[in-house]
Amino acid sequence: MSVLEYAIDLKGQDVFFKADTAPRMRLGHLVTPLPFPPVTGERIEAMSREILTPKQLEGLTKNKSIDFGLTHSGKGCRFRGNIFYQQGTLSAVFRLLWKGVPDFSQLALPPILQKVALEKAGIILIGGTVSSGKTTTIAAMIHTMNENAQKHVITIEDPIEYLHEDKQCLIQQREVGEDTESFASAMKYIVRQSPDVVVIGEMRDAESFSFALASAEVGRLVISTVHAQSVGQVFDRVLGFFAPEHREAVLRHFAMNVSCIAVQKLLVGADGKSLVPAVEIMLGSYIIKQLIMEHRVDKLAQALRNSSQEGMQTMDQSLLQLWEKKLITRETALASSQSPQELEAWMKGIKIGQDTKILGG
């Protein structure tokens, strides 16, 4: 049995290869050695030549690191990988993705995100840190579309992580470096490819966000990821792409076209092995749009707390629900909270008063 097959059977999250060291696997809290002999630097080099394309090998030599996607045909699983140099030798990390394309029932995500995935137009941003499950959530959204709508979906990814088969939707997946020179090049020509839905791997600059705004305004749905730890940080991140004199117009257009911002964290479950998503959710309701246009982003958290009946929630509300369902421990919930004292009060049944007057206050 190979190292990757062993990790698949144990449902590990990451597999690590370092020259002259036994392979290790991340499972829950721990990164533990696996029962395999040390891997030589020569073996990692040979593995790199086996799994990387000539263009990727060239990129590894030039940049000293390369991202890629890999399918394990025997197990039917997909990996996201990175090979890089350390102390002059190659190392590799493989992140185990879901077997096949995940759906919402497998991921334990809030049901409102499944409804959001079927929006006809607008901007959906999935925020979080590295390895917080953003790409997996988007894959589940595409799966929902594929099962329930007849649309033309184009993705621009670096690399492609989940492979989608055409069902109700026609899905075209473009990998940067293989199918297109760059994100910018792919976005330049996409208007002539007649998409209903555009999935961009990451919002990384003013050009990509301007494209998202323009696409949403002509009736397309744009889905992407952004590095942020809260809904408020998403706005800081996006506005930071633009010069100060342009931010007012960007904020106004964003408010008019936002469908959903969801920011998630992957937490180790109460069993110490599984991963559980905690998700902060903002929907583009009338009140939310007004707050954004009035530059009152500081009031968004309060609006989320007061809009649970619409499907919105703060991160702390999500943590509380997960703790009440015994899916995560008390310690994990409090450690993941930005307001642990308030969350602890909620856990004790103490409801701290909230000012319900948001607009006009």
C-alpha cells in the first residue's frame, strides 16, 4: 500500500514528504509519523517527475515551489499538492480532498448556502484563511447547480482541485498555466464564451474584482474566494485593492450586487479527528445593502445577529450551535471566537442585550 492510499483509508487531511524522514500525516490536532521508511531526496525528485507536467517542472525549477492537482485513480480521490525546496532538497505536501465532488449533506454546511448557489446573478464570496475549506464549499455550490439548474459554468482555477462532470449544467474548467496563461487572460475573453456562472479561484486584485462587478451587473453569477477572517475583513480586503479615490464607487456597486459573503473556519471536531465548518454568513438583504452604502460596515455584525431568521449568522452564533450539538468542544469554540467572553456568557444561557436599531440609529 502506498503512503497516499494509507492516508485515504485513515481519512487524513495532509500528507508530508521530507527528504530522509518518514512520511507524516495530519489527522485532527496532530502531525504524526506513518509506518513507512524514510523517503530519500532522490525518491521525491522521481515522484515530482512522475506527477508534474513539463511546464510545471519548469515552474518548480524557476520559482522553487509549484501547486498542482492530482487524481489517485485507484481510490478515486483527488489531492491538492505543493512541491517545494527546503535546504536545497525537495519536500511535498498533499491535501486530501473529498472523494468525488462533495454535496452539502456531507459537509454539514448551513442550508442557506445551498439556496444561495442557485441565485441567478450577483457576487458570492467565500472567505477564510488558507486550508479553511473555501474551495470545497464552492465545489458543493457547483454540485448543487449541476443537480438543479441548466447553466453554462466556467471556472478559472490554479490548480483545478475538484473535477465536475456535466449533468444539468455544462461545466468548463480552465487551469491557469495549462488552459490559459493567467487569470487576467482568462477573464479578458470570457465575455465571448457566454457563461451564466463564472467561478474565479481567488479575488486577488482590482482587476479580478472589477471583472466580478461588471459581470454581476450584466446578469451573471460570480463566485470566488478571498482571504479574510470575518465579513468585515472581506470589505477591508476588497477595498484595499483600489486607490482611495475609487473606493466610494466600488463600495456602492458592491452593495448593489452582493448576494452572499460567507467566512468559514475548519475546526477539529469533538472526536479529535474530524473537521467541522464554522461559518459566518451575510446575505445581500435590503438592510445589509443600506449599511454598506452608508459606510456602516461596523454595524454588519449586529445586523447578522438580528437576522438569523433569514439565514444569516455571526461566527460566534455558528460556534455556539456547533457546541450545543456537541460537534466541537467548549475549548475549541472559545479559542475560535473573536469575543470569547460573550460566547462563554451565551453558553451559560446569559443573553447579553443587543441594540436592535441599526438603520437610522
